[in-house]
Amino acid sequence: MPVDVGPRAGPHPVPVTLTINGMRHDLTIEPRVTLLDALREYANLPGTKKGCDQGTCGACTVLVNGRRIDSCLTLAIMHTGARITTIEGLADGDRLHPMQAAFLEHDGFQCGYCTPGQILSAVALLAEKRPLDDASIREFMSGNICRCGAYKNIVDAVAAAGKQNV
Amino acid sequence: MRPFAYTRTASSSAAVATVTADRDAKFLAGGTNLIDLMKDTVEAPALLVDINALPFGDIVEHRTFVRIGALARMSDTADHPAVVRIAPAVAEALLASASPQLRNAATIGGNLMQRTRCAYFRDVATACNKREPGRGCAAIDGINRQHAVLGGSRDCICVHPSDMAVALLAVDAIVRTRGPRGERSIPIAAFHTLPGDTPQIETVLEHGELIVAVDIPISRLASTSTYVKVRDRASYEFALVSVGAALSVRDGKIADARLGLGGIAPKPWRALASERALIGVAPSAAAFERAAEIAVGGARGYGHNDFKIPLVKRLIVKSLASVAA
């Protein structure tokens, strides 16, 4: 075995430290635990939702080092040392993040299950400096499916938050 | 998902040696396809070697080519000014792929290694020669609307899902690898293989051989390239059919042409005979229609996918007209 390969972890549970919303979480999990399951089942942060669990709905969207990804298609153990942001980490105490406030203001949801993923995706869309016309918002939000069909209001919320320069 | 062991390394030779030494080991990059297939037990590696710390994440413009590191993310590659300028088809294909979240995770090397989205391949309760050689192909007499009309065999009629690989055909990309027997450069057209009677083999790579970069030579032809994709919805969907096309015109005649086709074959399909038929003639609707007709020579539908033959012909004509304009 070459010396510059790290030690093998697993398949049994191993210590994995994650930094989520600025807090350190020392977990003991198998390497096969996805980031999504680590958040919901081990770190007690169920705000990130499990929809399809196969990268087709976007309900599990989180930010890793500020970039949006589907947390269902990545392993938690791959993200030791990264900054992970979930919906629980957006508000400042009782003060909502402007994107959360915009979704409330524009009624950008019905059942709410896809909403945490929609909001994190929208926060990233603004950080990526995508154009904020309707067609561009629809294209760059296409990774987040809303089964209730609240798209019109979601697009309005993203555009409004974008105009506030969040 | 079956249990597995995990390790990581920042050394490509260590990564190659570790995977080479273990038939049941696999490289792990973005993970968007591999982890998905592991959940369905279609893939069940005993060891994953995480290569994300390897120094292959950069995109660098050289004098005669642009080098896209194998670990560059699809999103960063699509937005990179050198890629947009040197190989517009590649940037367009990447932006037309997957979703922003998936493009932020998935890598260029992984994009080339992704497996087919054939529903029978994913469903372990059905017959699939790619997943289980010798078991049969449920798609040939099954629901085959998504399946191949060119390049299939009695054992497999799946389609390759990559948009980017089709665009890479239009710009003469070279895949650079490092393996147990050293380094090599593989033209993109020679990288993927047809199923024949071994549909489980999809590329010319050996076990343990790692993609380190994709090079795109700088040329006038590549800079005129475009990628056109038809799908069931406007975004976030695989191709029904797609075309990567490039043309250069000199003195009113086509001097050179590239035509890559997607969604219609088990590998990114280069329409070489169509390219040859275009060279030396004046660009015209009739010339493009003739090239399209040549491209589907030998094509065969399986019932639900018959529509792909006229559809790909129309898309070839449309994309050639757009690059000639």
C-alpha cells in the first residue's frame, strides 16, 4: 500500500466531523451515510428535506463552501473541513434571511416541503450573479421541483430578493 | 447501499495504485452518478478512493489548446471564458446538462465515465446485459422510447447520456489518462466503445486508469461549434436527440466539418461519413439534408423510439444551418 493514501475508514461507523451553520458536529457514521442523512438523522437538523433521494428534485439542496449541491448524492465523509449551510443556518436569530422573507411575502410555496431547497438554491443563484429575468430564474432554478406548482410565486420571490441586492 | 470502505489521497499515483490493486475499488469524484447507482446496488464497490484532493481541478489556456482538469466541475467549465471562446459547443452542452446543483458537484472526468440512464439498467429486478452479462436485454422488446437507433446490438440498445461528450466530438478533444502502465492520450472518438456482446465494457480504460484532463485544441473550426439538444422539457432533462456541430467555410465551400450525435447511440456518435460528404460542397439546405440522410443510414427503431430517426435528421439540418450562418 502506498504511504500517501489515507487510512481506510469503514465499512463500520467512524468518527466524522462536520461544520454545519458554523457549529462543529462530531458524528460517528458509516462512510455510506449521505450528507443528507447525516444532517437529518445524525446532526438533528431535519430542515433539509429528502424528496427523491436520487438527485432529481432538489429538496435536499444545501450550500457547501457557498456552492449549492444536492446533499443526497454526496457522502458526509467527503465534506470534513467544509462549510456546510442548511436552511437552519440562514436566519439571524429571529430575523429572517431576505430570501426567506421574500418567499413569505410572495407566497412562494404551498405545502412547503421543497421550500428549504428552493430557498438555498435561490440564495446561491444570487451569489452566482445570474441574470434576474424570468427565463433565467426559471433555468437556474430548474434543479428544484415544486410538486404543488408554486413556480410563478417562487420566480417572483427570487426576482424581488435579487432586486434588494441580497 | 452496500457497506464499503473509504479512503482519500492527494497523490494520483497512489490513487491509481490503490484502485489497480483491488478489482472491487473505484475512484470517487463528484459522486453524483456513482452514489446514485450504489443506492440501487447497481454499483457495489468494496472500496472508494476519494480523488477530490488531486490537483486536477484547474482550467488552463495554453498557446495551442485549453486543458480542462478532470476534477473541474461542470458548472465552472461551462462558465469559463476560455471554454466559451475556444469551444462554445462544450460550454453550451454543459449548461444544457443536469441542474445547477448537479453541475456544481459533477466533474468533467466523471461526466465521461457516467453510466446509461436506461431504466432497465437501474432496475435490478429486470434483465440487463450491461448490469449482469448474459441475463438478456429488457429494453429491446420493452419500453424503448429513450433507446438507441444506431450502434446497438442484440445485447444492448442503451444510449450514452453525456451532452458534453457529444460536443467534445465536434471540437476534436483529447482525453488524457494516467494508469498502471503510464500515461496516454485518447481522442474522444476512440474513448467510448460500442456494446457488441460485451455491453458491460463502455470505454477503453483499464481498471485503475484515471482521467487527468481533457484537452481541446484551439482551432477556427472548434470556435464555430454549437450544441443543440431536444428533450421532453425545457430544462433539467436528458437528450432525446442532440447534435454537436462545427463547420468552417472557405471560398464558399465547406473546408471542414464535425458532427457529433447524442441520444441515439450507446456511445457519443460521430457521423464521420456525413462530415466527409459535407467537405468541398457549398453550404446549403440540400447539402445538410444529404448529410443528415447519410447519418441515419443503417439506423433502426425498436418501436417506441422510431421517432428519433426523423427527429435527429431535422436537428442535424438545423444545427448545420446555424453554424454555417
